[in-house]
Amino acid sequence: MRSIFALLLLSLASSRAHACSCLPPPPVIERAEQSTATFVGRLVSEEVDEWKRIYRLEIIESLHGEFVGIVEVSTAKDGAACGVYIAPDADYLIFCHSDDERLWTTLCSGNNRTDTDKGAAELAVLRQHTVNASNTQN
């Protein structure tokens, strides 16, 4: 009996829990330039299946990329797999990538609510960068 208990403890101790782990995100302008789309978005609806969430987001303000209106953005179902939770009734600064079929984002993308200090500051930097970029092209 002791050997069965010891084996059980050993197997539990040797199994590793896996969770999302991200490097610090690059500066916000670099993050936007590396993204397929960067925008301020608001949740319209959400579908959840066994592995992923698909958010339908209304683009309030496009900051990088050619997307307008309502877009679908996929993410893993839960945070342990680097999935993003987007709350209703809040605006988010969203950084998306594309795999030619869909837009996707993760916890490591650096998304932020725009009503937080960090989200508001990053949005201000991106807006200023967009203004400066359009002024240099004229």
C-alpha cells in the first residue's frame, strides 16, 4: 500500500502545470506595427467552443490596418492557454495578427482596456504616432 501511495505522490509531483507565459511586450508603436490590425474595439457578441472564443468586435477607432465595422477575433478559450477575456461594456485597445483565415489575439499581444492608465497612455501614444505619420506623408 505504501508503494502505491508513494508512486501516486511521485507521479503528481512530476507532472507540470502549463500556463501562459509572456515576455514583456515591445513598445506600443512597435507592437502596432507588428500587428495585422490595431484598433479600439467594443464587444458585440461572443461564441465559445471547446478550444476557443470568437469575439465579434465593433471597431470604434482603427489605428493600424485596413479593418472597419465589425470583425471577428479568435483567442484561446482560457487564460492558461493565453486566451483573452473581453468584458462587455468596455473599450479595448486590441492588437491582432492574422493567419490568412482569421484575426487572432492572445494575452501576450498586449491588449488593454482604454479606461485604465496603461491603456489610455498607449492609446494616446498611438494616436500621436498616427498624426505624425500622416503629417510626414503629406
